[in-house]
Amino acid sequence: MMLCSLVAIIIFEGSDAISSYSPFILLISALFAVTLSLASRTCSRKGLASGMKRSSTQILPAIPLLILIAIISTTWLLSGVVPTLIDYGIRLLNPTFFLVTTCAVCAIVSVLTGSSWTTIATIGVAFIGIGRIMGYSEGWIAGAIISGAYFGDKVSPLSDTTVIASSSCGVDLFDHIRYLMLTSIPAMVIALIVFMSVGLISEPAVIDASSSEIVAALRDTFNISLWTLIIPLIVGILIACRVKTLYTLAVGSVLGVAGIFVFQPGILSAIEGVGLHSVSDHIMSTLRILWSETTVSTGNEALDSFVSTGGITGMLPTIFLVLCAMLFGAAMIGTGMLAVIAGAFTRRLKRRHSIVGATVAGGLFLNSCTADQYLSIIIGSNMYRDVYKRYSFQPRLLSRTLEDSVSVTSVLIPWNSCGVTQSTVLGVATLTYLPFCIFNILSPMMTLLMAAIGFRIPTRKPQTLNA
């Protein structure tokens, strides 16, 4: 019923409507599952309670993290952290190294914002225009932008997909990211080498007018200073020291708020449109920008949407989707339906490479059927969790495999919400940029390679398992 509903929405409303209807489809499907179970007299209060407990244990820890991510995304932008990095990144542009620089800058911005969509819709759009004037094909430009943006989104602790993948599999966020690096870094290194090689053998034209306009707009709006990078540096130290995720993000939020007053003292007055004189005025203004949508005019159309932040309210649709997915998971687990479906997919899986291979294939299948990366991650984690547990594989192997096969490939599917959005934003058809998204293509291949050779894939306890 869920898949048929999603297909119907794609046909009659278009793929971009998936994100709006997904929560309600999940709720209706959950109700339908319970109704079928009641009709067949297999439903029990104890079973549903057990399903709710298991599902909520997986999903609820993600909610405070998502709220803190929304706060950090807002404060790191308005405190000047992200604008500073964009400023220095753009000024390093060189026609020969345009593609590799584009990929690297998009990766950095995406790590700091935690959003590939924001990166592509802002700095990505600017790079598309610059690259076209330089003479690069739009497929290569879009491929470099998407590769960098999705690498950053994938390994950023601020990414909602990364938080959902780790929490739904019961893995600490930073432990998930560290394990994810084993496949992401090799794939990204290869992508950068490819983009650099293309630049070296091409003969691009020299152009810097567009980038100069962007830099000028940034400097007119923000105080650009390397001192702002103290904020991500402190957070990076906390991550390296393995401080708990919740505490690290909380510190990052506090530092971001402080950074607004220290590095951008005039930004609040610019946002409010009036002068702020008392302490209470500053407190109320800060609370407003943290909670609701905030717009800052830069005078540059490409950057205006970038400095417009959604605040906590911008994260509420994702939180609502997560809660609906929790109820759907509770119904599927509590009625025993998920166990039956997962058993049909996984009954013959016994070896490491076949289990990981099936997870990758399942992720791609779900991405194509549901047209939504959030649904694919949550459903995939529920389907394969027991298989990984049965063969004593660590949950982080499942969370990494889902990220490698779902998060980064969603943009390569023309009817997926990510594919539709990015092709529209960049003005490049999905099938046009698909062959040039080197990182996105290599990620699932890299996870399959790691499974085949057994690199850093320990089991929870020693046991004999054919490779």
C-alpha cells in the first residue's frame, strides 16, 4: 500500500511532492498494518507495545540531535563561519583547477552546513554559472558540485540523513562517521584525482567576474575573518576526543550563538531592521532567529537564499517525518510483518559479502521505489538489523552500508526527490550529470569492495564465518 501510494503521487503530483505526502502515507500504512493484523486475529497489545518500544528506542534519540543541528546550521552561518570558508574557497578559483576546487569547496561547505541541498542551491548554482563561462561541460560541473556536496553531507555530524542512519541502526553518530570515512575518503580521493585530471587536459577560459561579485557580497554582509574558524576547530577537537554527540553539538550551538555577538555584532540589527539597544532586545532577537526563518539581504541573488536560514521550524517537517516513521516501524515490528518481509529477503544470506551486497541492492531498490532517502534508510535499517545481529556484525556496518547505498545514490535517480530537486536547481538533467558524479558512483562500489576483502569488518564476538 505504501509503495503504490508513492507511485501514485509521483504519477499525479510529481516527485517533488513526495516529501509533503510521505508522513501521511506512513501513518496510513501503519494504520493499515494494524487493521490487517486485527482482521487476521494476530494482533496483540503486548506485540504492539514491544514494537513501539523498539522503534522509539531507535528513532527518538535523533530528535534532540536534529534540533541542535538546526541551531548550529543557523548560528554557524550568521556568525560568519560558513561565509568565511566560502570567501576563501572562491578566491582560490583557478580555471585549470576549477573542477577539483569546486568539489573541495562544496565538500567543506556541506560538512559545515550538513546539507547537500543548501550547498547545491547556493554555492553550487554560482559554480555552474562560472564553470559554463570557463568552457566546461555542464555534466562535469554538476558532477563536481554534487560529488563534493554529498561527501560533505554524508560525513557531517550536522546532516539529518547521517543522524537518522546512525540512530535508526543504534550507532553513536561520531562512531558511525568515523567508520564511514573508511569508504568515503578513498572514493573522494579518486573523485578529486579525476576532476583534477580533467582540468589539466582541458583548456578553460579565464573568468573571475562572477566569483568577484560573490566575494564582494559576502564581505559587504559579513565580517570575514579566520578567527571565526575557532568555532569549528573547538568542535573538531571535541569530536576527536570522542565527547558524546549530544554534548558536542550543544557546545557547537553555544559557540555559534556567541560567535554572532563576537564576530558579527551588527547582523542582528540588520536582520531585525531596527537597532537593538538592551540586553533583552538581543536575547529576544537571538531566540527568534534560532526558532524561525531568517532572511538577510546580501545584494547578490545567488547568495540571498544561502543566508536565509530555516531555524528550528525548518527542521520540524523532518522531525514530523521521523516520528511518523517511528509509528510505521512500530506497527510493522509489532504485527510481525517486518520479520516476514525481511525473512523473504534475507533467508539465504549467510556470508559477509552477500549480506552487504544484499543491503546495497536493497538500498538502491528502496531508493527507487520510495523516491525518498529518509524512508529508504529507516525501512532498510529495520529490514536488515536482525540479519547483521544474527551473524554478529556490528551495527555500524549496517549504518555505513545504508549511507553508501542510499544517501549518495538518491540524487542519481531521476524520479527520486533528490534527483528531481538537484536537476531543477542546477538546470542539468539527472542522466546528464549521472556519469560524472564520481563520488556518488564509487561509494556503493567501495562498500562492496571493503566487504569482499573484509577490511575493518570485525564481528561482535569471535566466530567462524566464511568470507
